[in-house]
Amino acid sequence: STQSTGSYESKPKKEKSMTSATASKHFFEHFFWIDCKIQDGKALAKIREAYPKKGDNNVFCNVAQFCFPDLENINPNETRTMEFTFVLTNSEGHQLFGFCRRVWSLGKPFPDCLCLMSYNPWFELYWQLLSIIESR
């Protein structure tokens, strides 16, 4: 898996101040289902579903681009599942991890991306959870 970094301006609530020794009280902060479509002859990644439905505007506005930074280069003949992470870091150094799993559906020219966002760096646990979600 690969990792990319980005920045965001929101910060967790005071009781969620993240350091290497603390973790969020939530199992995860957001779940996104991102899909891609052709619009006006160009590939476009958009949020299809989100939980919770509302949240940090910076995360909601940018998550699709972080899930598909290579959208223009995706090969529709490659149908393997891909897992990767990205990290959004705010000005105070708090890190919000994005755990992504791209999955292909029959007949679609682009994969969908399942993305869990968490302040907890629980890599193996989130990979397993995304695998279970995909199988449903």
C-alpha cells in the first residue's frame, strides 16, 4: 500500500487532541463511498454515500481527490483490488488517516473507493473492516 499526505484546517475537539499517545473516542470519524463517472467527457470522482452525512467541510470537499489522485491514469482493464492510505495533517499537527480500498464492479470503467477516516492508526483492523464491507 502507498501513503500520501495532505493538509486540512479542522481540528478535533479538545477532548480528542491527538498525540502519539492518545486516540479518538470514535471507532472512525467518517466513512465514504466514492464512485467515478464520465461527465462532459471527463472522469469525475464524487461522494456517493457518506457517514455521517455532514462533517468537516474541508474533508468532504477533498476526500474524492485523495481517493482518486490518479483518476486520469486508471486503466479500465486492471480490475484488481487496491488498498492505500493517506494522511491529512492540520496546522496543529493532528493527523486524520484515510484508509482506502478500491473495488471494481462488473461493467464499470472505473473502480469505486471505500474510505474510512480515523484519528486512530489501526491499519490492519481497518483493512479487515474494508474487506468485510466489500464482500457485502
